[in-house]
Amino acid sequence: MGTGHHAALGAGVTRAPPSPSSATGPSAQCGVLAAKRLGAERIIALGRHTARTDIARAFGATDVVAERGEAAEAAVRELTGGQGAHAVIEAVGTEQSMRTAVGITRDGGSIGYVGVPHGSGTGLDLSVMFDRNIALRGGVAPVRAYIPELLPDVLSGAIDPSPVFDLTVGLAGVPDGYRAMDDRTALKVLVKP
């Protein structure tokens, strides 16, 4: 939850125009929940796995875009009247996901990223970001710093990030849990001793 919250803050999520969250992994899911908590009225989730997009909708996503790459950019632009989104959460870390994040951000908008960079490059065209005045904020989430703010909302039931945990294992099942996440048969694994 703290990682998604960090991305939403980095993106500058407010009651402003749409806030897309790229992909529907656990950090992106919690980014959707955080965006809703911060007052976003329209949230666009990008993802193709129905079980995951169903969670995104339950967390507050108002729209789902299943396309990728340029098709995703076109779909988000269509949903936003051609402008793109004011605040975008990038939670994947691939070159393609960062390129898509830049492509769906409106001029003057912001990207909050928590996707650990991996792959061949960053996908950033700094001249495009400069020309379009796109801000980029993020990195490793200082989750402990957010606990005093988020924990009371979780404990009171105001927010419930638990649906991201769709598999529970004991300590001996940890390798199977990681395998399930890698195979995409589990979104996030809860380990109970």
C-alpha cells in the first residue's frame, strides 16, 4: 500500500482530471486505491488480466484500458478528450511501460514511478518530456514514513488493500509463492508462519 501511495503522491494525484495507473500488479493496484483515497474522481487502469482489472475496479478504477503501447496511448487519449492524464502512475519498470506513461501524460502533467527499472533502457525521451513539461518523481518508496498516515485508514476499514493477496503460503511454501507470482498465477503472496 505504501508503494502505491508513494507513486500516487509522486504523480500529484488530486481531485484533478484522470489518473491512469499502468499495469495491474500489486503496486499499481495499491496506486489505484491510493488515487481514490487522495480524491481522484476518474481513474484509468491499464491491464489485460480480468482478475486483476476487477480488483482495480473494486479499488476505484472507473475505466480499464486493455491495449498496450501506442494503442494504449490512443485509448487513454480518447478517454481524456485527446489531452492525456494529469497524473500517471508507472509501476512496471520496463522501457515500454515508461514510454507508455510518457505517451499518456498530458502536457504539464506528472508521472509517479515505482516500477523498478529493468530491461534494455529507461524508455525516456528527455527532450519530449522537456518540450511537454512532464514531471517525473518516484523511486524506492519510503514506506515507513507513510505508516502513520495509512495504517489508521487500513485498521478502520476506510481502505482495504488486502485483495491484492490472492495466495497464502506457509514458510515452506515461499518458493512456490514466488513461482506463482512469476507465472502470474498469483498477484501477491501472503506468508503466514
